[in-house]
Amino acid sequence: MSKSITKILIILCFGLLIVACSPKKEAVKPPIQNPTQDVEVHEEPEMDDVDPVVVFQKASCTGCHVIPGVPGANGTIGPDLSAIGDLAEARLGSSDYSGKADSVRDYIREALMEPDLFLSPECNGAACQAGLMSPSLIKDLSEGEVKAMIDFLAELPNDDLVVVEEPVDVDLTKAPPLTEEEMAEASQIFFDRCAGCHGVLRKGATGPALTPDITLPKGTAALASIIFNGTPRGMPDWGKQGVLSEDQAEMMAKFIQNEPPQPLEMSLEKMMDSWNVIVPVEDRPTEPQHDRDWQDFFAVTLRDAGEVALIDGDTFEVVNHIKTGYAVHISRMSATGRYIYTIGRDGKLALIDTWMKVPDKIAEVQVCYDARSVETSKYVGPEGDFTDKYAIVGCYWPPHFVILDGLTLEPFKVVSTRSYTYDTEEYHPEPRVAAIVASHFRPEWIVNIKETGQVWLVDYVDPINPTIKMIEAERFLHDGGWDSTKRYFMVAANNANTIVVIDALEGELEALVESPAIPHPGRGANWIDPLYGPVWTTSHLGDGALIAIGTDPENHPESAWKVVRNITLPGAGSLFVKTHPNSKWIWVDFGLNSDEKIQRSICVIAKENPTETYRCWEVADYGRAVHFEYNKEGTQIWVSVWGTADQPGKVGEIVVYDDATLEEVARIPNLVTPTGKFNVFNTVEDIY
Ligand code: DHE
């Protein structure tokens, strides 16, 4: 299998090699015939017999590169090779070129055989990574086949060749076989690690679609390499992280070239089987049974422990470790803040009572197999008082949302989100529920349907017969939060590089704002810009940029729903931003950056000079720095160090900073893979 992975790598690096050789040079270097890598090139077919298109497919080049004229070659991991002939010539003459070639053909050959000698600065907006492409990808090719590839590429651009964007016709019977055991193992790994981005049915969302018409032409080697090594555009490096072995990466590559197995549905009856009220409502305390400030509790996700750590924001003591579900994702609070609702990726919802002597879980239920969001009813007004009355869980699989009793978690209403895409009106079998927020103006939840690009306003006055307004927005809706007035909900449509603005007061789409690549706000951050007034901020997964969007159409109409700031960050891969109305800073992490030092760093930007980062630093010497939360007073900010569950001493911790001075105040050690942190007061009040 290492063989296959290595193969992939080669392809990836096509783009990476740009040999610089001035065409005027006299001393002609011989073509690279004895590469340093152990690459064996077979002398076989006559050149005339070789079809370069077949060779590109054989070597899995299609998985990572755009190559006009080659069906299936629309990969975006490596450099776009559409104009590689011209590009090679230009780079050969540039002082940045670090390879040894001095002709276009040598440059391309070098790219195949010693891909890391020169790394292209352009891999779809990011620098190409060393080590992604392996010379062994061409290991099984004959010299004639290699030459055919080189000749083909050297002639690019070629106006007669077009990039084949459409999926190609493939013979599904040619999908690489898996044993029954491998199929079972691969299905589980896919569900645990991959479905979040690619979808259970692999129709694509945050990550690309992985149906056999797309994956088969890419080849097992290229796919296995991507799975093992990750990509600069956000695909995790499962192999390098030690999560998957090389053999497992190859197994997963084969798995995604086969048709996806049909996952199970879940009925209300099945949900009821899992429903468990641990402390009935009548047995619960009527006032807090401890002296702690429960409004300053933090519910901290301990991702790989399947737990929430409830931590006292005043003393930093862990009040309780509460078993919840697999890979807990987020926690949200009831309107009073007394109850915490924690949702795991396995669709298990836990209800925690902060008033108990030792706060603990008081009810639980599983309402789906895969979930990410939970919210509660918060409206108080002429249409009723819905404080602490209902909860809603948004599911990835099955694609539905479920309404539950807020005090007992009894599920009573299931609404499917299977529907039609907002723009092309095509049926989608798996439109997943992304972020959900509770409106402060109406008895409504704002439910974001990822794949169909619709924002649903779900009225919960009569939750058995809910009315739903379906707003056409953009794809694929993911995460978001309120502006400072809580009238406008700002949500990232990450595939369209767009921020969708919903007016919760009027119940309509307010604006679509173009953003840099793959916005990922968490809930975003609100602050007052010295020039543009109230703004909301997001960072990005695909771009080292933090943008601010004007959010005050009344008093700052000229900047409303426009990107008024675009601040350069040290890198892409940012997951979360945060600020507080009392703070001078905007905080930003880089948890998914591919550079180890950057991924454990954070930066602050001064609100009084929002043109550049004020300071950046590494939070720990291991792990990834991820997600921020303030204490109730807004004087301290907590950052998670997301470590590795099975590495003693490096499992993870939380670092607490003084927000005024940026000095470290404390470390809360030995927390297993902490990620999200949710302060009771700030979550109830939507302070961010
Ligand atoms: Fe999240 C929020 C989905 C990966 C940590 N995450 C959300 C929300 C969604 C979502 C839809 C918004 C919920 C809401 O507001 O109602 N997350 C997904 C995915 O589909 C994805 C990309 C892949 C997956 O398989 O889960 C994903 N998320 C991650 C992570 O890898 C993180 C860093 C760690 C983890 O838990 O696996 C992570 N997501 C978080 C956090 C929030 C979140 C901490 C809440 C942010 C907030 O401040 O509200």
C-alpha cells in the first residue's frame, strides 16, 4: 500500500516542479536520467503506441491536477497543469527556481522524478506542500509512457483541449473489491471521520463529492495519498496524524470508489427506546444546591473522551466530568441558563442541570446517528413564554430535525429536510442540518439546511404542526451567529464563499456578501470598527484572511453588508474568532493550518487598528490551538489546546489569558482533547 500512496504523491507534484531554465543558456544539462529517487522506468511500448491520456489515468494524475483533454483530470490538490509548458519556461528563467532543469521537458521530467526539488508557489491559492507527490507514482510506467506524458504537458496550453469538468462515464464493475470485513471497517471509518464533510451518501458539502463517477477515474493511488497526506485546502492528513495506517488509507481509497452503502433511517419509536430521564422534573432542586456562580460555568467539549467537563470560571476547578456521547460537538443553554444541552456526533443529546450539588446529566436521548447542532426555545412575548420549554436537534443523518421537550428531552416531532436545491430545484437525498439559532424577535428557530442552500424559519408556537418558511439562500450553509443587535443572522455558505444575512425581524433574506475562500466563523465576532461602525467578523479555512462586514444599515448604510476590512493573517485553516464588547481585541485561531507551529498559534488584532495582526504566539509546544470563550465578566479568555488522547502529557489543556494584558493567567491541565467551550452566561446572551 505504501506503493500506492507513493504513487499518488507523484502526481500531486506535477505542478510543483517548475524548472527554471533560461532558454538562452548554452551549457545544456543532460536530461535527468538518473534521478536520486529509486524510480525504475520500464523500457516497453513504442512511443507511437502510447496514449498519454491513458497514462495520466494510470498514474492517478487526474486525482490532483487539472489537465485539459484528460477526462477526470480536474483535481485541485496539486497545481493546475493547463499551461504548464508556458509556466515552466517562465519559471526556468526566474531566480526563485530551485531545480536543476534547463528545458521545459527536463523541468517536467524533474517534476515527476524529484518533485520536491522545486515546489510550485501556486497550488490553488496556497503554496504546494513538500512530500505530497511521490516519485514512485511513475514507478510502474515505461520510459515511453513517461515521455508521452512529458510531451503532452510540454505542449500546454493547447486551445484545442478543454478541461473535462463533468463526471466521466465509468464502469462501476471496475471498482476495486473489498472483503466483507474491509467493507464494514471502511464504512465505520467513513462515518466517523469522513461523513461530516463529504456526506454519508458522499454527495459532497464542505468536502467534495466522492461518488464512484468522480473517484474511480482518479485511481486508488491518488485517493490513498490524499487520505494519508491531507491537502492544503482542509482535508486532514489522517495518515500523518496517526489515525489511519497506509493500509487503511488504501482501503478507504477503494471504499470510496465503490457505491456508498445505504445507511439506516431512525423512527420516533427508535428514539423513544433510547430516551432516559435520570432525574424527573419533580425531583430536581428549586434553587442552586451549591455556592458556585453557575452562570460562569464553562461546558467544555472533551472530544475524544466523549465527555463534557464542567469547569468553574472563577476557580478553574473541574466541577464534573459528564459522559455524553461520541465526539461531543457543541453545547447550548436553555433561556435561563440553568440547563445545558450537549450534542454528540452520534446524535446523542445530554441534558445537564447546573443547579445540582454536583451538576450532572439528568436526561438523555439519541435522535439520529450523526448530528452537529442543538438549540433551545428562547422567545418571551405576546405569543407566549417559551423559556426552557423546547429543544431542537439538527441531524446530519438521517437528514431531519427533531423537536423535544426542553425539560425531559422527550422527542415528539421529526421533520425531514429531504428537499430540492434552492437554485436548480433538484432533489437532494441528504440535506443536512447545520447551525440552528433561536430568534429573539419571534418564536422561531433559524435552521440552516446545508446541501439545499435553504434557511428554514421554524415557528414553534404549535410544534406538533410547525409552520416553516423556506428562504432561498446559498450552498452549503454551515455555521454562523448573530450581529450585535441579534436582528441579523450571519451564516457561512462555505462552498460559495458567501456570507448569507437573514433578517430575523422581517423573516427574510437581507443580503449575500462575497467572502474569501471557505468562511468558517463559528458564531463570528461583533465589534465597533473605528471607521465603519458595527461589524461582524469571520476568518477562513481556505485563505489567511479575516474580514469584517458592516452590520448597521440604519446608521452606516454605506458599509452595511459590505466587506469593509480584509486583514491578512499568518495562514489559512482558521476555525474560530472571538471578541467581547469589553475587549480591545479580536482573537483568531488556525487549528486546521498544515504548519505545526501555525496550527498551535493564535493572534490578536487590535480593534483600534484593525489593519494587521497586533501579536501572534504559540499557545503550547504541541497540539492545535482551537476555539475561544470569555468568562462571564469578559475579563479572561480561554483557548483550547487540542492534543492527542493517547499521548500522556499531551492530551490537551486550556490556557486562560488576561484579556487586558494578554498575559497568561492559568493552565487547566490534563483535559482530553478539549475543543469547544461554552460559558453559560455568554451563550445565553449570545455574546461574541
Ligand atoms: Fe464543528 C460548530 C459541523 C468539524 C468544533 N460544527 C459546528 C456547527 C456545525 C458544525 C454545523 C454549527 C452548530 C450550531 O451553531 O448550531 N464541524 C461540523 C462539521 O460538519 C465538521 C466540518 C466535520 C465533522 O465531521 O464534524 C466539523 N468542528 C469540527 C472539528 O473538527 C472541530 C474543530 C472539533 C470537533 O469537534 O470535531 C469542531 N464545531 C466545533 C465547535 C463548534 C462547531 C467548537 C461551535 C462553535 C461555537 O462557538 O459556537
